[in-house]
Amino acid sequence: MKTTAYKSISKNAMSLAAFVFTLITGSADAQNSYKIKTRVLTETVSKMTRFEVKEEQLSEFKKTLSGYVSSALASKSNIMAEAFYDQNQSNVLWLIERWNDKNQLKNFSKGKQAESLQSLNEKLLKNVPKTYYLKDLEPLTKEQWRTTAKKEDKQLVIMLFVDAKNGTQQNFKDTYHTAMPQFRSEPGVVTYQLSEIEGDDTQFVTYEKFRSQDAFQYHLSFPPIKPVIEFLETSIKNPPFQNGLHNLIEFAPLTRE
């Protein structure tokens, strides 16, 4: 005959087994959820296109490119879209965009605004557009990408192309991995992103959006940037690194807080 104590132990053992089973299945569900989120993240498309436009056609092309940006931002599958001209070459335009995945970008590319932009390429451009596909390191969320400068800010956007010496690229990524949270916490920083250019793991591009020239100057004297500057001064293929700098002037969408 089973004693009361035996029954109590059996009951507790069954409860423990149920708890363990729930924990295991719950953990499996969590892992599957993590895998799904990771898969979606890796499928995100980061794309940058450089257009060199004929001077006399610049106004028409900028208007069409602005329409493309507005239409892209209205799409649920879009993460961000912005258009700039290069301060030192006003006829050089940049389109920077990110999408949830390749299929959604492909579908958008069949739309009216994308087709309008494509139809102007042959007529208004000096040469074939240069497209860069990027792998974002320390990637931002859609909400972070949609953060904007304030109306009273005098926004400054800096883009830096970095061609690292072979064998130093991991050091470059590690240096930025350490510094990035501190850069993004600066009060004058709106957006800060480092990306690897797909097809060559020695080539990178930074995208840095500041609230003002003063905020950028503060960034240059910010102690965490020192290892980054040291790398740029010693470990790139074609110094000085300032040759890779581009000062970008936004013309679409010009959204402000």
C-alpha cells in the first residue's frame, strides 16, 4: 500500500516533469522565433546608387528622384529612403534605401515611380548609375532609420568610403563595434551606420548624420573616435582617408521633427 509520502513525491515528480517539458518546448519556440527574426534581418536589402546627371537635366532628374523617395517611404516594406546631392559635385546624386527583403524591393521596382526613374537614366545621365549593395554592421531598426533632425538643426550628412588593407578589415570592424554605441549616444548624432560593401570585404562605407557642424566637430574630438582615426591613418590602401569623404546635401524627403 502506497504511503501518503510516496503519493506526494510522485505528484511532485510529475509536476517537475511537466515543468521541464514546458521549459524545453518553450525554449524551442523561442529559438524558432529567434531564427525567423534573424532570417528576416539577414534578408534586409541595403542599397546605395550614385547618379551623375547632365547639368541641364538636373532639375528634372531631382524631381523624379524625389517622387521615387516619397513613394518608397509610403510603402510598408520600406525601411528608409533618402536622396542627396554631393556638395562638391552638385550634379552627382545619391539614392540611399533599405527594404525588408529582395522580393519587396523587386516588386516596388516594377511600380510607376521606379519605372519613371529608370526611363530617365539613358536620357539624363552622363553614364550608367553605380549601385552598391551593403551589409549593415550593427544594424539599425526602421524606427531608428526614420529618426530625423529637428527643424532648427543645420543638418550635416557625411559619407566616408574606406578601402582597408587586406588582413586589417576585422580590426576595423572590431574597432567600430566598440565605438558605435558611444557614437550613437552623442547628443548631436541623428544616425550613424557602418556598412560593408558586398563583393569586397575590405571596402566599407560610413553614413553619419549630425544635427550641426558643431556636433560634427564635437564628434571629431570625442575620445572614442581616436582608435578609428588611428586605423584610417595607418591601415587603408590609398591615404589620406579624407579622399573618401563626401558631404551630402539632402533634397528628399526633407522630413524634420
